[in-house]
Amino acid sequence: MSALDEKPQDENVQEKHLEDSDAPPQRYTDTEEFKAREAKVVRKLDIFIAPLMGAFNFISYICRSNIGFAATQGMSADLKLVGSDLNAAVSIFYILYLLSELPISMVAKRWKFERVLPTLTVAFGVITLAGGFIHSFSALAATRLILGLFEGCLFPCVALFVANWYKREEMAVRVGYLFGKRWNTL
């Protein structure tokens, strides 16, 4: 065997390294360190974002169900509601509530959520407050209609906001917890 036939020691080491690495290289997202850091971030999101979204949802629920409490406290007599006027006022809320969900979903992606969510919350809070100063059925119907508009925009915005912060696998649990929890309070 001549000196030309022998391979240098460095080439043997390099070939052995290439033979051992048939598997694709491990990505950083597959490491235990990454998973631990990701779990820590998700916990922080759960601590800070989830209560805020829950508060928005709770305030919306209080505003929506306020009319039932007002009716038990004499609103029907004060506004001289007859027949199914109260039922109509409750039902008219859902006209714009349902119609506003799709357009706001398309528009909210372009707007910043830190502006949209507080604006919606303040808007339906002001409309709910204005409900205390009404003196006729027409004013009650108008207030409920506008309240439906603002509250109908809230659910899609909160769902899109949560979708911006959580991965697809994590989102179902968060949305179910935030929006499904309120029905347990009934």
C-alpha cells in the first residue's frame, strides 16, 4: 500500500460523521428547552390575556341580560310597555348582533385589536348607560338595536385576538373556556 492509497485521518473522521447523521438534524422547536420556554409563554398568556378576554365577555353578558333585570324592577310599567313590547325589545337586539359578526371579522384584521376591543367595550357600555335614560318603547328598541351592533362585533374580535396569540392546538381550549364558561353561570 502506498502513501497515496491511505486516507488522511481527518477524512475518516468526516466520513464516519456523515454515516452517523442519516437522520435529519433536530430543529430547535423540537428540543426540550424550546418546549419548556413555550409552555412558560403560554402560561403567561393564560395569566394576562385570558382574564382580560373573560372580562370583556362578562361585561358583554351583563349588558345583554340587563333588560331582564330592569323588567323585573318595573321598567315595563315606567315605559308603559304593552303586550309583547318587552319581547320585541329583547329580540330586536339580535338583528344587528347577527348581521355585524361577519363584516367586523373582515375589518378587524386590518385594525389594531388594542383599539378595537376597548372601543367596542366602551361603546356598548355607553349604550347600556343610555338605556337608563329612555322614556319610550321606541327609544328602548333603538338602544337595544345599537347595543346589538356593538356586542355582535365583540365575539369575533375576541376570537381573532385569541387566534393571534395562541397556536391552533391551544386555541380550542382557550375559546371554549372563555366563551363556554359564561353559560355555566346561568
